Amino acid sequence: MTNPAGTGGRLSLAERASYGFGDFGYSLAYNMAGAFLLYYYTNVVDLPAAAIGTIFLVARLLDAVIDPLVGIAVDKTRTRWGRMRPYFLFTAVPYVGVFIATFSVPDWSQGAQLVYAFLTFKALGIIMSLGSIPYTALMPMMTANPADRLKLGGWRSIGTSVGVILGTAATMPLVEALGGGDEAKGFLGTALLFSALSLFALTMLFRNCHERIEDDAAPAAFRVLPAVRQMLGNRAWLVCFAFCLLYFIRFGAMLGLTIFYAKDVLQKPWLIPVMLPMVSGGLLIAAFIAPPILTRTGLRKGCIGAIVVALALFGAMAALDHQADWQIGSLSVPPLLLPYFAFSVVTSITITGIFSMAAASVDYQQWLHGVRYEGLLSSGISTSTKVGMAIGSALAAFVLSFAGYVPDAVTDAARADIRSAYFLVAGGLLALQALVVWFWPMDGDWRERPRPSA
């Protein structure tokens, strides 16, 4: 294994920042779709919520087959640009093109529109896989230094947070400004603008980030099924997969339901561009505080501690959402915003943990079996991200369907159902995350322990 960066070589600021650009490039479109595609389909195109929920779920469950195939292809790739970087170069334009098409549903019959929605949403996911799986696999190939990996995870969190800020807070104001009252036109214009930003970010990723650690023990031709069995026997990878899956189920459900929670339960539509950006603000703050915290505590204890604090804050938010607004000068501020923002910061610590777990699980794979298979292992984490978001988005859609949600005639019973789902689903998933990460095997002097039996 060649290792110019080694555990002692350090990455430059340009490399770290460009790695963060990569997540921005991929997540900007993904977060706009995650936050507003349900709204776009139901309120702009006027498609039924239950059908959209089914589209989200089926399309992303197919990723459980597609993503491992992409991961295997990545591990078999050998080019003059390296193994990962060609995917950034050749998928950037198709990715933003399909993203634009996703927010351009034609004025066809409802059945044809549903087929179009499924095909464009599925295509967006496939091309996302072709870029995001090599992107995740790139981190353990850039450096083996744990401190640099946490910094890369921090920069990736910054890229994620900026993508969420633009994809959530800026979307509706841009839709209004670019559409002039025509939401369909506004969503298309916003998608075009975001596509240009994504292309720039992915160009910087390709230009500045390079593979320094190569796995000489994994030839381009290898047997797939034994490699998959080895991956499934990798406890670090299994914990990372499950932890990431649960995180994004919760994130997807909350992202979809927050719009309706603010607009219909709290009956304060102006909170939508306030609450959604708080998620990204939490990610941005956590990008700076998570690396030193997790370095000191270790991934397992740090993530569990963050979840315990988050559950307490979420409970406080539920207790305060019926309280009268605080008057601060001429402003009326709902008291739940304070615990909600703190909750967003604390839970975001775990996403930096996930990025580091994904890279560390490659080291664990090499320790167990002598090979790394960065692409294959990263494909599983990509699958957990997208399937988690799909299940979460589908849950949000099914909650609306179960509640009998009608945009222009929301009942008190529907509001109660949305509120209950908003708190109970997220709280339960957080508790499950804490249970899963308890089994993380790589804190402390893990290399000194006996290897598990095959």
C-alpha cells in the first residue's frame, strides 16, 4: 500500500476546502429536493401525497441494489485520473441536468406526471450514486491521519450546511423572486441557479483533491460475493451503516414535516425559512466543535452523549410549542426556537461522526481482511443515506395521507396527527441511534485486540 500522506503527512487548506466543496455540490440539489419536492409535487403540480410517498420509497429502495453495483465498479476502476476522480468529472453535468428536469414536470395527465416524477427522481438518485459513492470513498484515500480525517469531516459538514442553507432557507425566497408569483417557474429558475453553483463546486473537487493511499492488495479484478461477505462481517461498517440509516430517516422525516408543522400546526408559515435554516446553522457550528469533542471523547461516547442531550432538548421543544410567543422589542419569537436550534447543533455533531466512521470502517476492513474496498464500503453508506432519506420522506408523505391533509382545508385532527408524528418519530429514531452506536468497535487501542473469528 503506497501512502505518501501517511499518518504524518498533512493536507493543505485547499485540499480540505475543496473536499468540502464536493459535499456542497452534491447536497445542494439533494437538499432542495428533500425539503421541497414533496411540496412541489403536491402543491404546485397537484399530485396525490400517497402516490408521491410511494414513489419516494420505491425509488430509493432500488438503491439497495444500485449502490453496491456502483461501489463494485468504483473498486474496479483504474484510469489516468485515478479511481475516484473520473466519476466527479463525468457525472457533474448529467447530475445537474436531471436535477433541473426533476423540477420541470410537464403539464401532462396525472398518470403521465407520476411516471415522469418517478423516472426523474430515480435518475437523480442513480447519478447521485455515481458521484457521491466515490466522494465518500475518497476520504480514506486522501490521508490515513485521524486528525486530518476529522478535519475533512468538518469541512464536509461545512459543505453540507451551506448546501442545506441554500437548499432550504433560500429556496422559497428565490422561488418567489424568480417566479413572480408563478411557483412552477420559480422552482425551475431556482434549480437552474443551484445547478450552476453545483457545477463549480464539483469542478473544484475534481481539480484539487487527489488519491494518495492506494490499496495494492485489491486488484481491479476480484470476486464480488466474497468481498460482500467480508463487508457484512465488518462490525465497524455495520454500525456506521445502521447509525447513518437511522440519522437520515429522522432527517428526511423532519425535513419534510417541518414545513407542515410550521405552516399548519403552529400556523406560522414565516417559520419555514427560519426553522429549516437552523438545521444548516447547526451543521455549520457542529463542523467546528465536533472534531475536538469527538477527538477527546471518541466516536462512541461522543455520539451517545450528543444524542442524550438532543433528546432532552427535543422534549423541551415539545413542551414549549403551545406557549405564547416571547416579545423581544417589536419581535414575537416562539419559545420553541431556542431548544430547536440547540437540538440542531447537538444532533449535527453526529454527522461529523458518521463521516469519520465511514473512513475508519475502511481501516477496520483492512485490519480484518488485508484489503480495503473503499468503493464497496462507501456504497453501503451511500445506500443508507439515500434509503434513509427516502424512508423519512415517505413517512412524511404517509403522515399527511393518514392525517387526511388537504392543503386548503386543514382540520384540527390533521394538525394533531402531524404534531404527534413530528415528535414521536424523531425521538424514537434518536434513541435507536444511541443503541446502535454503543456497538462501535474502534475507540481506544482497537488494533491491539484479538481479531474476531472469521
